[in-house]
Amino acid sequence: MKTVLLDNRQNSLVQWVSQATGINTFGVKVRLLGNDLHILCESVECPQRWQTLSELLQALQQTDVDTLTNDEQPSIYQILIYGRKKGEHRPEWCHRVYLNQLEQHLEQVEQSLLSQTETPISPGSSLIISNGSLARQGDADAIARYLSEHLSHLGIAVQVKIQPSPAKNNSQIVVNRLWVFCQSSYSPDPSLLAETVAQKLRYLQLVGYQDGIIVAQVRGETEPDWRVRVDLTPPEVMLKEWARWGDVQAIAKILTEELLGFKIALQTSLRESTLHIFCTPAFDPLETAPAPDKETALQSIVPLLENIAPQAIISAAIYGQKTADKKPIWIDWVYLPASQHPTLVASAWELARTGDQPAIIFLLERLLNPDLDWRLKTGGIRVLLVCKEYLLHIMCDAPVCPTRHQVSRKVTQFIRQLKIHGITGVRVYGRRAGDKEPVWHHRVDLEERSRLVPETTPEFAATSEYVNSLMIGENGEEILRLDLTNTKVQSFIKEKTKNWLTNTNKIIRNLLLNSQLFTSSNQEIDENPDNQGISSGMIWLALGLLLTLQSDFMLGYVVAHTLKNSPKATNNTISPLSSQAQASLPLPNNQKTSFLNQSETTELPNNNQAAFNAYELINENGSQSGNLPAAPLKEKATAILLAARSQMPSFNARQLDEQLALYKHRLNTKKRPPDVLIIGSSRALRGVDPVALSKALVTQNYSSIDIFNFGINGATAQVVDVLIRQVLKPEELPKVILWADGSRAFNNGREDITFNTIETSPGYKEILQKAKTTVKNNEVPHNPEDRKEKISSKPKIEDISIYQVANDSLNQSVANLSASYKNRDQIK
């Protein structure tokens, strides 16, 4: 493409488009997303499609678009041009322009202008080739443009580089490694991006590439965020590898692709050591087509089977039949290479039981990749195997790290079934393809192993080492960056120094472990949780109980012996029993003391009661006071005084205590509950006016309605439930209860601070104790004749703290068994 740099590099894209098309700058909008440049052209009348495209394409021939953008912006691979009328939300037309095929686009537009039609005319000379077709040829720029089509809408820019490297098996053969650099303003999730890019790369079926490395990097940072390795082995090579081991599904897929050109479909099945192949017409909806030609089928199938030489398949029976017929028209029998070579007779399972590692790897990969099509699309889960110190180390990696639950159980069960001689344990690892260290580790011992013997995790082959190294192209140009600054050099030195310190720590750790004087602290964590029994837990539980009982017995014995040998108490000393008796005697002015204590409790600050600091009072006439300016201070003082004189223990909530005291006083004065009780949080307290509600009811012919507002700041649904069902008695409840609150009363799953404060209060504990006493009294009826009736009518006490009751019962049981509990005061 001919490119001419603009004299003025400060010209923006908007000004450039406006100059090229003649559209006002206010009608041009541009956006750079990934490697795509979006240009929107709008005016009073929608711009003509082909005229606008012709002007832009001619300008593109004379301009390098990358010079109009920031140096930090990625290269532009394609431009999407839109045209719409001003005021409209959707464009009337859209056209995609590949910058590497400007000549073809321009010729297409000129043909459309000549024909004066809105539909494009594409003659053979102006045929536009898709980026996918160009990418299959192995061109790096075409591969980048192809991937950009699928990633630019996510704001991800793509750059592709090719690095030659020697083959694994033969160093003289040079294969290519594909590097895909994905740059964006955020860090994309590898589980979402890696598998997508892997499918797109494998779809190209590139030849001469062993693998690809996807490197994700946030724009502006020097270090990559994550890396993923993609297996670029062609699908036909993968199929032949599995077919070589006698995999029937892989053999069927190879034969199907070969016979599809002859319009022959086939089905396969394996019985003992014979492969049965049934050939039928491929397209026969009416079931009238004749059976496939025998010579054609045999000439295609037999050479393929002989070339594959499947393991443990001695012969093949080939049948030709019509679609609707059950009996074949012709049959042919073929002997395969396994009938002549003894090394091909044994099956993959038999070889794996003898410890053959390639056979084990094939069976494990077949086990972990049950969907053959999915493995061909993404590369599937790859298995690496290392046998070391009677342990079988199995690494499972994939573009998305396999989960422990997905892999570990299948692998360990399979190895158990193999019963390989000399293998005493299995270690299964999982990682993302391209990483060096595993993400998780699963450990299973097939035989008892000494824990004093340290284990060393083998190093599996990975590609991280290649990524960390500096990559230089053929012309000596760096691939990642075109410039090398001092900051990058310093960061490289820091990274190498950090790795040196890490390696030194590993060496010291291994030396300590090999001395057998130390053991790994996380060794127990790697144990398989499914195989951990409860025997060790029961042993430690029994030892703990035995130690506790023995300590209690010895402590009780020492205290009793000390009391026995101590001098008799004089008149100046008071025994614990007498002191307890004295403390239990009633005081003559018990009421006054209670009032003083209650006043003290009210005045003490409590951080847990912050929700009740603002007091709202409802007077006896049902009018709302509190924050209202007309609220009399005398009634506030009355409520406070009533709460102070109340004999009921506090609920750790001053407003609840005062409201409850005022309500009890009202019941004692009027000898009946109110007609309507308003209850809720501050919404009910401030949002419902009893006076206004009473007046509104008078208009509905309901006069003299007694209304009491029992609103409490911070009252949730649990607080309202406790107040109605436990604090107030049934005879103290009105006929109508108005719960005025919103959805916030249910606290949205958060911790209920108000209810927790009330639950730990003395008043709530007294309610629970009364409920327990009522249950015990109802369990034994006084009249034996009414026993059945009493039991059937026994009240159900709900909303009692199960934890409190269980705690009290457990404490009482332990106190009866303990030898030192009776003398706990002397122990203190």
C-alpha cells in the first residue's frame, strides 16, 4: 500500500475525515476500539454510501492512518464506516474496509458508482478475500487481522509475531512458534479469552507451527499479566495419534473425512480384535440409493488402515449395504499390520499396566477428553507424566486450568485400576497451559509411605521460560518493544535478582528437608480430603477429655484436702454458705434500691445502644410528641420516671424500656389495651401520627378510637416479633396491630444489631426463664384425669434462644459431673 505521511501530524482524525468527505466536523465522530477505527458520518440528509466511501478510500490511499493517532495507540487493521441522518439513533448503512485490500475496495466502490445501485457489484478482479483465508497461509499480519475481528469489540488490540525454533524430536527441523500479544486498558479474564483465541487459532489449521503463546498485557505496563500456551498441532495429526493407539472414534473420523468425497457414510464398532466398518450411502433421504461401490470403498479404507496400523486391532471386516437394509450387499475381510507385528498385538490398557508411559498418557488424555470434537477445537487437556521415587506425577494443563474436582478423582481411580507394579503413590497437578508452577496439587498414596521421607515435585516442561527471555527477530529487532530504556533494564535485573533469591531459598529448604530433621509445614494440606479419616480426630478428642477429667479430679482433690486441713472459721470469717444466704435475704427497702440501680443504668452511656439515643414519646391521649415542638416535657419526664421505677429488668434499650413502662402504665390506668397499636421502627414513630389517624377514622364513622404508637428506633422484624409474642401478654394486645415499616425491617440479610442487643439483656433472659418455667409446669398436670387433655393443650413456646437453653443444660450437666465445681469459690 502506498503511504504518504501528512505534513501536519497534529491533524486529528475528525479533521482528516471532514476534509476527505466535505462533511462538517460536527457531523463526524470517530472511535478507536482495539484495532478497529469506527467512523460515523451524519448530516441533515444521510450521506450517500458509495460517494462517501469513494472519497474516504482515495484519502486512505494517500494517508497512513496510524500517523493520525497517538504513538501509544495500537495499529489500525480495519475501518468501519457508518452513515446516518441527524437525529436518528441507528445508521442507515455500514461498510467494513480492510486496510490491506484498499485497491479491491476502491474498485468495488467504483463499479457500484457506475451502476448507480445501492447493492455492491463484485467482479472477479475486485474480489475481497477474507482475513481468515489469508491467515490460513501463515502470514503473521493476516493472523493478527483475523484475531482482531473477534477481539476488537472487547477493546483488545492484537499483534502477532513468529519465532522460529527447533522441533522437539529433531533439532535440524525448524518449526515456528506463534506469539499473540493482546493489549488492552484492562486485564481480561484468561478463562474467557484464552479458550476463544485458542479455538480461532486452531480453526486456521496452521502448518509448520508447534504451538502458540498468548500474552495478555495491560496498556502502559511493562510486565505481561498472564500467558497461555495453545497447542497448534493440526487436527489430522491429533486424530492419527489416537487412531494409532486403536481409538475407534478417531479411526471413524479419519475414514469419514476420506470417504465423504465419494458420498459414503460409515459406522464403526470394535469386537475383540476385529474392527467392523459398515458403509452406507451418505445422502439418501428416500432410502432408495444403492449400496456403495465395493472397489471404491476398499481402495479408500484399506490403505488408510494399513498406514495407521492401529494397536491391538488385528483385522477389519468391511460391509456394504443400503440404508434401509439390515443385511449387507457385500463383505470383505482385511488383515491389518497387528497380525504380523507382535509389538502391535498388546492393547494400550495392557501396555499401561506394565508401566508404558506413552500408553498411560494416551489413556489419561482419552479419559479427560471424552468429547473428541472439543479437543480438536481447543487442544483439550494435555497430560505430562513423570515417574520419580516410586511416585507417578501427572500434570494436567489446558488453556483454562482444569479444576481439581474435574480431574483428580478420575485420574486416581484410573491409576488404581491399572495396578502398576512399583508405584506406591500418585500426585496429580493442575495448571494453565504455559505456566510453570501448578495451581493445585492432589495426593493419593496407594501404599503406606513414611512421612519422614521428603518428596520433591518434578519440574514439568513449560513455556514460561521462553516468555521471560528476551526475544529477538531475524533482523535483530526486538519483538515486544522497539526501544530499551534504563527502567526496563533495571526491572529485568530486579526480576533476575528476585529469582536468584527464590532459588537460593528453595535450595536451603531442600537441604533441610533431605536431612530428615525437618518436614514441610504444608504437607498435611496436600493430603486428599476424601481419604482423611476421623480416627485421628477421635483419638485427640479422647485424649482431651481424659486430660480434662483428670485435671478436674486432681483439682477437686487438692481443694477438698486444703479445706479439710484448714483451721475452723472464727467469728470474723464468714463461710461461703452463710454469705450466699445473706446475699439472698430480701432488703427492707428493696424498691428504693431497685429505683436507684435503674436510674444508674439509664444514665450510663452504652455504645451498643446508639440506635435508641433519640427518644420519641407517645402521650396517653394518643398524640405524637418526640420531635414535635408542641410535645410537653412533663410527659417525657413521666415516661423516664416510669421506666426508672419499673420492676422489669432492662432490655439494654432505653427507648424500649420507656415505651414499655408507659404502655404498662396505660394498661393499669385504663384497665384495657388500646384499640389500635402502631408498631415498627422510626418510620412508624415519625411517619404515623395517632392524632391524624384518629381524626381520619372519625370521618369513616369510627369515633373514640384509642391509638398508641409503640415505635422504636431501629426496630427490625425480629424486634417486633419478640415484642408482640414474648414481651407482651396476649391479654395486653389490642384487636388491631398496625405494623408500619418498609423492606428494611428485614435487614437484607445483614447482622441485626438491635435484636442482638436485646437478646443479651437481662429482660430477655427473664422472659426465656419464665417461658421455661411455664413449659415445665404444663408438663405435669395436677389432675391425673386431665393428663391427656393437659398434654394436648400444652402451649408451644416459640422463639426461645436454643443456644441459651442448650448452654444452660450443658453447664448444669458438667457441674454435676465435676469434682471441683462445688468449691469453685475457693479455687478463685
